Amino acid sequence: MLRIETTDEQNLMVDTAHRYLRERYSFDARQKVLASAAGRDDRVWKDFAEMGWLSLPIPEPHGAGGNLFDLALLMETFGAALVVEPYLPTVVLAGTALSAGGSEAQKAEFLPAIAEGRARMAVAFAERHSGYDHFDIETVAARDGGGYRITGAKSVVLGAPDADHLVVTARLDGRPGRDAVALFLVPRQCPGLAMRDYVTIDGRRAAEVHLADVAVPEAARLGEEGGGADLLDRVVLSGTVAVLGETAGLAEAAVRLTADYLNTREQFDRKLSSFQALQHRVAHLFVLKEELRAICRFAARSAAVDPDGEGTREAISAAKALAGESGRKICEETVQLHGAIAITDEYVAGHYLKRMVALDHLFGNASHHFDRFVDIVRDLRPDGAAGAAGS
Amino acid sequence: MSAEVDLDAFRQEVREFLAERLPPRTAERALAGYYLSRDEMLDWHRTLADRGWIGFNWPEEHGGPGWTPLQRYVFEDECARAGAPIINTVGLNQVASLLFAFGTEEQKRQHLPPIRQGSVMWCQGISETQSGSDLASLRCPAVRDGDEYVVNGSKIWTSGAHISEWCILVVRTDSSGRKHDGITILLLDMKTPGITIRPIVGLDGMHSLNEMFLDDVRVPVANRIGEENEGWRMMRVYLGNERISAAGIWKLKVHFSRLCSLARKEVRNGRPLIENRRFRDDMARTLIRMRALEVLLLDIIDKPEKATGVEASVLKLRGTELQQDLLRMLSDAAGYYALPFFPDTMKDGWGDQDPVGPEFAAPSTPNYLFWRKATISAGSSEIMLNLIARNVLG
């Protein structure tokens, strides 16, 4: 069903978030966060906890039990405000890994800590040669007595520098195939675990993580042996939905900013918005943004209702493909329409573009998802029946 | 001087010169997309000056090499392929062209030799916060006081102001009439008291842009180019000359070549990027457009009226768009490694450190971000479209 409606509760959450972020996370406030050593604002994180946002996607009884559509709507507000706080790694990625794969003891230990803002976590799923294929894993978890020894190198792990715990993907005994994929909960202060941290192009914190014979007990493996691939799919799905939401919200804010600028800035003794050529361009951006938000919300809703369905896989790839392409176009145009001021770090316009570059790559860029979409959609397959019913 | 030059022989001569005199380290760094140091650029400038291969548009009596436009083209082509630094051309091109056309003998005597030698760097004080595309609306006032002008105002987007010895400063000496009729061009010694420079950090995290504040800055009338209030006429010549170099044809070839080589090495979903049909299609489309652009360039290269006409606008518009397409592809090729931000590596590479991700990744996204400015500066794409439309529609 393509029709999407938001509930009063969702609208209230979104309005509250927009209002809070406008006041507490203005561009100037964000600049201070970027410039700080930690790259985050702990008081803001506490506020997030108090607002219930850290518990939103975490299932009851430990969290609010919101679904992926709720998450996407909240992420739209974070995207609009260019929030730097590590919501994605801790709440979305690690939160999903633990709630879908943790034991009852692990859930009881970690999920309330996440929801209350006491825990910082990260999920390490990408590797140097894996591209966007999160199943292309070279990290090995070798059986060792009652536990495992994990060896490998993980790439661009968002949130790792601050994390107390990392969730790391590995292949059991290095074997190929879906049933050998496993996720492990590893404490940061573990012998053999080393990090090289850095700032990202959009001001967040990430690290290269090296594991050299990191010993973990059996209980560190999240979920049953053989269940790791499904768990990882679920983690990636929730991360992708979050990124789609963030992209839609960011696009909205960028278009709004551009419209305001054209209405303010004068050259040649008239407002830029009085030039028809520019009116058409900003109208075009509006169209791109509307289209983008529609398809992202559709994907999020589909994921909320039927996370494992093929319809969702198709919707997600459709949205991620368009998000990357249109999102990039909107942000590049935003810079162009602002002129030189957008080439500096001092003004917000360029920061939309920086964040958009990062969002495009996370969980597969536009090109990657166009390819996936083509593979998934029956109508586009050379051997697919034309106009197949129920496809 | 023979009108027919053996271009093949000349190309060979240039190659030999480059092989002998271009420091390999500099070439490697330039080809890898790193930001070269001021010393690297000045050293190369001096090497060229010693050989007499500098100031291509300069009359021979002032040290120009006496090349045909095609020779110049071949020279720039070979230099770009070899990784020769793109030297600062504000002095060599823009300032020199103003001096040749409108400068006094004394001004030429004072400024041309150091420009030619590379012993001074020049910046441009033109744009203001409220005067971007509408350049003629500039306000920075200069008031005549005896044999000096007193300037009180500000300029913005002055690349390299913090490391330049001289500045082309475009000021307003008359606000009473039409905005175009009150503009004057001054040559400003950057050691003059009253100049404050505020660095502006770009999207690449680097400092090249500046804001410049002028408080009671006194500029001798002898440093004025041409007549008072005649600046706009001169600016049009000055700006017109920038367009072809801003198109950056040679940069395109370097970027494309780098893209080819890393597309063969970077693996995406199990296959080298060059085998990814979508990526390869984008490369093909760009390559085709680059060829078309080169044909256009060669057509106008020896026709001065076209070099400042609609053809130049087409070149600037397309050339800058292609630059941006290539830089986007170079950034995209990094995949997740587009995210790690290591500003220091943009100047010095990784040095002894292990790179984070593939070596090409560190500068590629900052470059992509900063060069969103290519379609904004030296005549924005919108201005180019205006000029082209005017030409098309009459």
C-alpha cells in the first residue's frame, strides 16, 4: 500500500524534535561540537535520553518499542539539524544487534544503558576490500576452547573512538557462506584490540579497528551459530532506514535554506529570487526533495511492516539509489546557488554536502543500489514475465 | 621567426626538458592530487623562467618565449601529463596583461621582472561580501589625498592573500554616477600598513581563501593602472582572459588519467571498479565530452576575439563542469574511505604513516568539495549562461 500517513504521536515527536534541535543544536552550537575534542555534546545526549529518543527503536520492555518508520521520522529531524551525535552507531546499529541477537542477560545489561544514555557502542561491519558488501568478511573468529579468537581489520567504524563495546562481524573459522557469519560483542578494553581514530569529512568520529587474537567467550557471540547473517541483515536494514530518514530530512533543510537565501540575497539590484531561471531551479529542487522523501518514507514503512520481505528489499534499494543521486544533486545545487559563501566551513550550506557524501556511501551508494534494484525487480529482469501479477 | 613550427619536434623538446628539470617528487605529488607547497611552485616557476619558457602571452621584448598558440598548447599539455605544478598565474597572466595594455613604463619596469622571475606572488582583491557576480556593484572606497589614495573597506575570497606580496585591488573612486563608471584599479603592496587578513577555512579544511580588511591604507597614485574611474573597461579585459585557463582542460586529463589507474586497482563487490558498468559509462561520457572540449579549445586558441567571446564562455562552463564530474568520480571511487578526513595528508601525503584506506582516498573528497567552487569563481556558470544566451538570442 503506497499511501503513508503519520499518526498524531509521530507528528508530536517530530515537532518536538524540530523545536528542540532548532534551539539547542543551531549551526553555531554544532560548530562548537565539531571543534570540541570529543566531537559530541554529552548534555545533548542526556536530553535525547530524556526525550525518549535513545529508547525509540529499542523493543519493549527495555525501550519504547518504536518501529523503523518511527525511527526514520526521528532521523529526518536529525538530518535537518545535521546532528553529529553518535545516534546511528549506538542506538540504531548496536541497539538492533543487541535487541535482535542478544541473550536475555545481554539485553538486560545493555539495552537500558543505551536507552538511558549511559552506553556508547559501535558496529564494525566494513572492511578494506569489502566495498559495500557486508558479507564480504575476512575477519576470522576461530574456535578456541569454549570461546573464540578474533583476528581481522575493520574499516571506518563510526562511533568507535567513544565506544565501550563494539559489535564486530566475523566468519566462524574463516568459512564461506551465510551460515558462517557471526557477530560478536567485544569490550573496548580487550587485549589485542587496537584503534586508529580520526574525524570524518562530516565531523563525526570513526576509527580503523584492528583485532589480533582477541579472545572472547562463547556468550560474546550474538545469537545462535548460523544466525549471524540474518542478524547482520537486520542491523544493516535498520542502519539503512536511519540513513534514508536522515537524507530526507537533510534534503528538506537544504532546499529551505536555499529558498531563504534566494529571497534574501541581492545582486544586480534585485533579489536573486526575482530571476526566473533561479526560481525554476529551486522549484526543481523542491520536486527532487518531495520525491526523495516520499520514497524514503515508503521504504521505512515497508521495513517497519515487513523487514524480511522482498518488497522491502526492493523499496530500500529504490530509496537508497534515489537518495544518493537526488540527495547529492540537491546538496550540490544548494552550494552552487549560494555561491562562494558555501565553499567555506563557516556557513551551513557546504555542511549539507559533506554529510550527504557520507550518507551516500553508508550501506551502499546510489550506484550500488541501482544495481541491486535492477537485480531484485522482476519487471527489469530480461527473463521476467512482462506484467507479472503480484510482482 | 618561421610561421610553421615543427610541433612534434617542439613536443619532444618539452618532454626532454621535463624529464631533466621537473623534480620527480613534485611530479608524483602533483599527479596524486596533493596540494603543492609555495616553495614547490616557486621553484618550478624559476626553473621555467631560467629556461625562458614563461609568460606565454608576453611580448618577446619583455621575455615572452615567442610561441605560437599551438606551441603553448603543446607545452601546457605536456606539463600537465608530466605532473608539473600549476604555478600561480595571477601575476603572469592577469597582472601582466593589465600592465601591457594599460600600465606605465615605470610600472612595467617595477613589476614585470619579479613577476617573470617568480619572486613575487600576487593575489586579487576584487570580490566583496555584497558584490559577487555583480562585480560592478563593488563598494570598497578609495579617496584621493594628495598623491595617494586612502582605502577603507574590505575584500573577500582573496586566495593566497596571506602569502602574497602584491595585490590587484579594485576600488570605487566615484559613487555619484553609474556603478560601472566609478571603478579604479590599484596595485597594492601587501606590506602597506592597515591591512588585516582573516583566514577562511574552506570545505577541504584548508586555508587558501581570506577576507581582507583595509584601514586607512595608503596607495600611491603611481600604483594606479590607467586612469581613475576607467577600471571597469580594464576589468572586462582582465576577466575575459581568465576564462580559458579556468576551463582547466589540462587538469581534466590529469584527473582522468588518475581515475583510470585507480579504477583498475580499486575493487568493488569483488571486481575492479573499471569493470563496473555504471562507473565505466560515467567515465566514457566524461571522456567523450573532454574530447569535444579539446576540439573547441584548439579551434579558438589562435583567434583572440574568440578567446574572450562566447566560445570562451562555453569552454569555461563545460570545462569546470567536467572537472567537477571527475573529482566526484575520484571521491566516489573511495567508497567508505571517502569518510576519513586527514587534512594534513593533502599537502604532504602519508609520509611514513600507513595510509588509512587506499592512498588516493585522503585528498579525493576534500578536493571534490573544495572544487565545487570551479563553477562559482572566475565567472560563475550562471554568468556564463547569461553571456551565451545573449549571444545566441542576440
